[in-house]
Amino acid sequence: MQATPRLIDTQVPASVKGVVLVLHGGGARRHSMRVSPAQLSVLRMIPVAARIAQAAPDLVVQRLLNSFRGWDSEHTPLRDVAWAVDQAARRFGPDVPVSLVGHSLGGRAALLACRLPQVRSAVALAPWLHPHEGRLDASGRDVLIVHGDEDRIASPANAAAVARDLGETARVGYVTVRGGSHSMLRHHHVFDAIAAQFVRATVGGQPARGQWGEVVSQVLGGERWVTVTP
């Protein structure tokens, strides 16, 4: 059976203001291994999607399951993200704005795919990145990177380098979560809430609110580097 990407609805309101695609991470275990709905990297995004749905009831929220695990020269999640964005345009209309929210390699995919015409914003949570990958034209996009300073898997320094380069064309914010690790299990409510409020503001057309909404307001107000202590 051919591996294909899948979309899982978290929320589909009657009146749609925008679409949020939630992207999982996860490295490959063996060559061309298919994604399982039960793998930890997929399950980790369920509460993120739920938090976004709660904060932005006018937005469609969908979780993307990639065709294959990991990221290699033959298969990358970027093709799956492009497919999901196209599906959003077909189902909800070509003018509906899209936001991409991803963790780890999903965060990498969110940033690299933010150039797609329908995409208006992207959130990368603890993204696994190469330091040169921000050298792209993301004009007109709002981009947020949220990284724990105790991440031992995805380099915060690499992510900061990407943020600096992306800032040449896009409005970019980089939030450091003190004590945050790659899994986001510690202080997960901070990662989830900041992502949800950013999406609410950038594609939902609603002001960010609450304690972590204030962080989003700082970023959208032009503050590039923000550190939070949960």
C-alpha cells in the first residue's frame, strides 16, 4: 500500500476565518517507515491542537500525519505540508489564510513551508534546524520560534541563527522558555499557550489574551527576542 499523508480534524467551525495545520516531528526508525497515529511525536501534538482550538474557535484546526517518518533525501515532510495546504484551499476556499504550527522536524517544516502563498504565519516549537535555513524570502509572514534553553536535541543556537536570517524578510519573534526541554513535557502549557495565542492573533484576527498572550503581543509589537520564566 502506498504511503499517503492524512489530515485529522480537531475543529471545523461553521464559519471559517482561517486554517491551522499542526505538524508533528519524529525521526526515522528505519528506511521509509510509515507514520503511526500512536507514535509519541504524533501524540505530542494532540494537546497543542486542542489548545489552539480552545483559543480560536473560528479557526479550523487539523493535525497532519506525514507519509513517512523522519526527513531524508528521498522523503521530507514539505511535500506533505504542501498537499495539506492545497487540501485546505479546496475544502475551505483559496483565500482562507493558513498557519503552520510544528514541533521539532515539524517546526522545521513549518518554517521552510511558510513561503507557500496561502500561509500567513508559522510557529516552530523546539525546531530542529540547520543554521542556514532561514535564508529564504518569507515576506509578509509572521513567524514565531519558541525554544527551551535546556533543549539537548534541537540546537537553540541554530534556531536563533534561522530567526535572525528570517527577520530580513518576515516579522519574526524568538521566545526562550527557561527550563524548557525538547519534549515540551516540562512547561508544556507555556509552549501550547504561546502557539495558540500567536495563531489566534495572526490568522484568527483576534487580539492575543492572557499571560502568554502578552508575550505574543510583545513579538507582534516588534520585540524580536523575549525570554519567559514559567
